[in-house]
Amino acid sequence: MINKNEEKSIKEALDRICSHKLFVNSSTNINLLKYLVEKAIAQEEINEITIGSELYGIDYSENKNNSTVRSYLYKLRNKLADYYKEAGTNESLLFNISKGQCNLNFLSPTEYYKSQGEKSESLSIPIKYLKISAGVLLLSMLSFLLVKTIVDKPNFIWEAYFDTNSENLLIVSDQFVVGEKFPDGKERAVLYSEVKNNSDFINYSQKHPEKSLHLTDYTVMSKMAPYTVNVLSNWFATNKSRFHLKLESKLNYDDARTHNTLFVGQYKTMNLSQSLFLKDSKVFSTFGDGFKYHNGDTEKVYNTRFGGIQKVEYAMVSYYPLGDGKNALYFVSNNDIGVMATVRNFTDKKWLNEFSSQLPKEAKYFNALFEVSGLQRTDISCKLVELEVLK
């Protein structure tokens, strides 16, 4: 049983951790840590499903193998280890989450470092050799870091997403599926452009009482979904970062507020993202099967068009701030190839550097419209046709 003095010490230690620079900008880590500490003080046994259901509202009936909690625990465990390496000498009570476990324990420094398999050893070195070695090592490290920084520094578009403390979310567009019973007595899956969420379904059902409709328990995605998820997964892994995945139909405002977001998909299937996409644009809007550019007396319409065996379509890449230091990067086209082509290019270092060279030096955020074309969808080209610099 934890007494009041022990509980006070625990909460003081928790406050110090949450206000430290490693945690202060990561609401996900803070919320999970506070939850685990609260359960540990109450001496409640918890598991992955308990945490997912109570803290994140995850419905495990949809996906029993949902790995969200495991991912969050892994990141929190590493973050605590980093904190104790940096500030652990001042702590008399340490928080520990053993690998493969969900419950948090309160340990003394001796118990904690023993559980980590760490040993403290001392070594005597003559001071003159220590100075020489330190000088050589410092110069070597500085040279290495300088070269590595120049070579490995991510393009400004991806910088926020590849930061060590970043919380990233990939949103994939999907389409609601409605079940409808037809006069022949058979039920079929139907896609209605007017129905993008539960609220749309209710409104549509009320407008069409003559139809026998019900919601299905699944949505559909086009072929761009697996392609772009695979490309972006490899891109993030190469840059030692990661993202969480969510369908547009399950998106809420807290997701956008607490993450750097990426969106891949069609405008016509957007739900909540409609209110965010192109929200800061002064010249672009969606129009028909493409986009409209209106700047002063100049107005241009960019719609999908066909010509012989070649199809030309348009894709918008929008990069803008969300607030609280979070950014959004949208890859949007009403056709798969437009999304796939822009994602492919923006994950290619050489192409990305060439694109960045076309931007004004002061540019940080932008809306860029691309014309995507190719003979029978092979040898695809992706050409910048309009650009709006936001700031």
C-alpha cells in the first residue's frame, strides 16, 4: 500500500518529468505516463486492451491486433530511459516499465539500473593522455557531425516529421459503403457520393425514405492506399522516424491538433479533412474533377482531360502549419495516379531538391499544383503548373 508521503514523492517526480524538455511538447507521452502512474498508485493491474480502451477509445472488436498501445509504450519506455540518463542523478524514485509489460513500477536508483543491466565502473587515466584523447575525439566528432548534418539534414518539408520527438499521423482516404435492399429482394453494397460519414447517412436516409438502406461495417479504398502507405513507410524508416495510421472516416479534430499529419487520397471522399485542406489558400479551390486557380483577373480551371491514349490529371500538394508547432502535408487528387506520382516524387531526394530550388528562398509553406500525365499510365510525368507560397 502506498502511503501519502510516498504518493506525494511520486507526483513530484511525475511533475518534473512532464515539465522536462524531453516530454513537455509530447502530449501523447505525458498522457500515457500520467495514466500508468495513476494505475500504479491505485495498484491496479492493467493490460494492453485496458489501456487502449480506457485511454484511447480503441475498439478491439474491429482489430484485435491493434498495435497502437504497444507503439506508445515502446516510445514512452525509450523516452524515460533518455530522461534518466540526462537527469536521473537527481531522482531518488524512478519509473520503470519492463519490456513486454504494461504496468509501471516505482524503483530506487539501485533497483532501476540493476533492472536495466547497467553497471557503474571507474577507470584512472593519466591526465595528459586524457586531454590528448579528448581533443582528438572532439575534433573527430565535430568533423563527423558537420559532414553528417550537411548530408543527412532532411528537406525542410520533412524536417518536422523526422524530428526525434515528432508525433506523426498518416490519414488515408476511404469511402463509406451503404447496404441497400433492392426491389428484387437482394442486398448490395452501394457507394453514394453524398454519404461520407454517419451523419451524412442519416440525412440521406431521411431524404430518400423510399430506399431501404443500412450502414455496413466496412469502407473501401482505392489502389493508391497500399502503394502510398508502402512508399511512405519506407521513407520514414529510412529517416529513422515513424507514423501512426488512420482512415479518414475515423478521423477527429484531436488527431490533427496533436500530430504532424499527412493525407493521401481523393478530395471527393474527404470528410473532416475538407475543412483543413486549402484552408489558407487565397487562389486555389477544388472544382469538378480538379482545381480552380483564381488570382486577380486570372482564372484557370484544371480538370482531368482525355486525349487519345493519354490522360492528364491534376494533383495538389499542400504544406501548411496547423498550430502548436504541428504541420500538415496533403497529397490530393481525384484520381489514383495523381496521388501516387506526387508521393513518389516527394520521397525522392533528388527530385525534392530540384523542386525546392524552384521556391523563393523565404518560402516555408506552399500549395503546389501538378499536372500528371503519361501514355497508358506508364512513363508518368509530374510537372509543376501553379504555385502559391503561403509564408
